[in-house]
Amino acid sequence: MQPLRIALTKGRLEKTTIELLEKIGYNCDEVRNKGRRLILPVGDNDFEVVLAKAADVITYVEHGVCDLGVVGKDTILEHGSSFYELLDLGFGKCRFALATKKDSDFYGGYNTKTIATKYPNVTRAFFDDKNMDVRIIKIEGSVELAPLVGLADGIVDIVETGSTLKANGLEVIEWVTDISARLIANTASLKLRKREIEELQKKLEAVTG
Amino acid sequence: MKKYLRITPEGTKDFLFAECAAMDDVCGRIENVFKTRGFKRVITPGIEFYDVFSLPCSGIAQEDMFKMTDNKGRLMVVRPDSTLPIARMVSSRLKNNVMPVRLYYKQAVYRNNPTLTGRRNEFMQMGVELIGVQGLRADLEVITTAIQAVKSVANDFRIELGHAEVFDALSDELSISEEYKEKIRQSIEGKNYSALNNLLDKLQPCRAVSAIRSLPSLFGGEEVFEQAREICSGTKAAQALDYLHQIYTSLLALGLGDKLIIDLGLVQRNDYYTGIVFTGYINGIGDAVLSGGRYDELLSEFDMPLGAAGFAIDTDAVTLKALSDGGSYSDKPDVLVFAEDGCEMQAIALVEQLCGEGKKAQFSVLSTLEETQAFAAQRGIAEVRICSR
């Protein structure tokens, strides 16, 4: 049978996941010396690791070409649709926040507010919950710039330490939600390969606490 | 310049030759199962009034339907599902029919999925509905038909069973809003343990809360019942659980072994299903290929309170799998029959004779032998026969 295939979000999440896999006893030398390869065996061919961009991890898992995936909750909230979210891995922690220029009265007045963000779906859902009409503008790069140059009244973005916001005279006025890395599974895979997936999930659960 | 002259709309495709052969094969096997089990085919219109699908229990989001208006300005949709139109049909055309009725359908449904996800917006579905009856026998009939249908097209499959009332009974014990209940349901459906825990932590701890907390992890074989019984004892869910166990025990006679799974976290379309629910998976297909269950309240929406159960199979997914498994759906003839001038009818008779003998023979419509031979070589047809005076 083909080994389980796990899609990892390239970069920081990938590194921490590999450390976790090593901690539970899998040999990840091939991944550490990956060169330019994108599909790598782990342990004694126990499973395969695929390296992909965050949103693509979801796509691969959803279509069932990867059985499992490790991806941030931010990406799940923005792009997610149908898969199982099995485990909060507890690393990659940060938060979504609504931020504005210091001392501006965001909720005051009756005019429709403009929000700049890299996460239009998260932003839409957040303001829908408040029954608030907002104009959302998608920005690709540094979102902090938008309120400073007058494009937007506020931003919805990921905040880790808050130092970028501070340096640009912005402040968090509301926390949207907490974010961390999650283990996700394809719906059919969990049913067809229950035992293998549960075993790995339990081992990971034990080391993530 | 006509910009969209040569492409099909997103989420649709043409089916050619081997693809059609594979589809015919897959649908044929399933149809054979349905027919031998006594189900009779119905066809419903491709377009329906929006009202049929806007029922609160329909479980189909407004934005997922293709809509248009008729010449009176009434809102119409391109059929996004077959069960609701069948419920409409039964409540009108079959109102005075002897119940129960066994129906099956084989028709495409249409969904307006988000772009660039690779999902199909048009897909063929086959399914059955057993309407006008409730109880163990009816449920067994529908589930075993589903298993037989999946078996007819795949060897490596799983069928999972659940019961809509397990979750309904447990969540009814909590005094929470419908919205909150829906959030809990979604997190169970997605086996999203962390979201579920967050939601439940906000509630007063009680028996039902801890039972709901464990629902998504309650899937597997017989052992699930022992765990679940402990958790659900003294709640209304226990009754549903006993019934599910009864169904499961009956199905053991089929000797499916671990191909049969119990999943108490099976809570999809929970407003719609009222009893037993089930889904089917085939190895190599990343999504459920079959889903169904008992929906005893739907027909009341059409003023005809009748018990009903059924399921649908995504035959396009099964067809794709059959093709990628390299099934032989060759459309190539074995023999090409060329007629010299004046011998055409003789050649056509020969083709008929060869086909009667079980060979794939074809009458050459090209005018010279050279062209016929060249065509045969290009298509890799092994034999060219010549009819002459």
C-alpha cells in the first residue's frame, strides 16, 4: 500500500512539524537534506512529506491527493472548506486582529468603513457577525501601509508581537481570533486509513500536549 | 470575435468515447442493481421553481444554485439535487398511488461552486428513494441496496453508518440557540476537536455536553457501541443508538468485516435527515461517493407526511476512477470491411454477420482501398476485409 502522504506548509510550520516527527521517532534526514525535491520519504518509508504553500496544502488535502496536512488556522479560515481538522498542534501561535490608527474612533459615525486586508474572507465573516457593512480591499503586501496613506480606515491582519503596528502608529482595537497550526485530514482518507492516521494523531497529540 | 466559442463553462466538460463507455459501464452496473431490487426509474425536469429548493431543511445554499427567471419573472433553478424534486413529484403525481413506492433516478445535477477549485458544476448522480414506509425493514432495504450498488463498481470500499437523532437528542438537552447548535454540528462534521471543545467549554458542564464532546471520535467498529452506550445512557440518544446497533448487527450477515464502519459524528444535513444516515467511500476517491439516509420530515413540507429514505451516488467520480484504473473501454473495431464498387450492400451484410459473431466490425466509408488501409493503420485496426464480386 502507498505510504500516507502529508502536505506541510513550507517554512516555519514545516520546520516545527519535522522536529515533532523526529521527537516521536521518525527519521527525517531526507527532509532536512531535501535540496530542491518537493516529495520526500520519512522514516522507513512510513510516510511521504510534500512541501507546499499554505493554501495549496488545503487544496491537496481536499482533493485527496494528500491524506494529511499541517497548515495554519489563518489559512483554514480564509480558504477552508471540506476536510477534517483533527488536532491543534499548538505551535505557530498568533492572532487575527482589527487595527486602526491610534486614537481614531473606528466604530463612530455612520459612514461605511474601509478595511484593507490579505484575508478578505476572514474580514467579511468578522463584520458579517457584527451586521456591519464594510468595504473590503485586498492588499498583497504590507497591509499596515493602507491606513497610513489613507486607503483604509483599518486593517485585519495577523499579529504576533504587535511591534510592526506600534512602529507605524497603529493599535489593535479588537482581537478577531486565535491562530495556531492544525493537523487536517482528507475525509475519505480518514475513513479508508483510519488506523494509520489515528496512530500518528495519537503520537502527535502526546508530544504537543 | 466570439470569445467563448470553443470552451465549455467552468466545472463542465465534454465526455468522449472511452469516457462515455466507462460511464455507461458504471451506470449500467448500478442500474442493474436498482432494477433487480425492484426500483423504477423516474426523470424530473432540468429546471424547477426555486421554491422547491428554498425549504429550510433543503441544505442547499442559495449561492450554490444556478438561477434564472421564466417569462413571468418567476425565479427558477437548474436542478441542484434530485430528492427534493422527487418529493414534489410524489406529493402530486403519486398522491393516490399505493405506498410504498421504489424510485430510482439517473440524472445530472448542477451546483455553482466557487471558481478555480477544480470541482465539477455538473455531475451525474444515480440514486434511489423508498417512499411511504418507515422502520427497520425499509432501512435495511435501502442500506443493502446502497452496499450492493457500491460493490458492483468497486472492491475496496467503506460504508459508514450513523444516526441523525444521536446528535439531535443530545443537543436538545442543552438550552442553546439554533445558531449555536449549528456551530457545534459543523465542528463535529469537520471533526474539528479544538473548535468543538471551545464551543462546549462555554456551556454548563453536564452529561450531554461530555457526550457531544466525544461524538467526533466515536467511529470504528462494534466497540463504538460500548463506548457510546456508556456516554449516552439515560439520554434520548440511547434509543437511536440501540436502533443503529440493531441495523449494524443485521448487516454483519453480509460479511463486510471492517468495510462497515460506525460513525456517530456523521451529522451532515442534520435538518434534513431524521434517522439512519450513511456514506460510502471508495479507495482512490478523495470524497464520499455515496450519501444517504432517512428523511421522514421532508414530505411533510409538501403536505404529504410520509416516511422516506434514499441515497445518491456520484457516478462521475466512480467513472473517473474506473478510467484511471486503466479499465479497457476501447472503442476500436477489430475488423474494417471495405467494399469494391457495387458490393456495398454485400459488405454491410458481412459487417452485420461479423457483429453477430461477437466481433467489432465496421463498414469502411472511405472510397478507396488505399485510404481504408491507411486509416486502419493509423487507428491500429488489425484486419481489413475486402468484399468484391
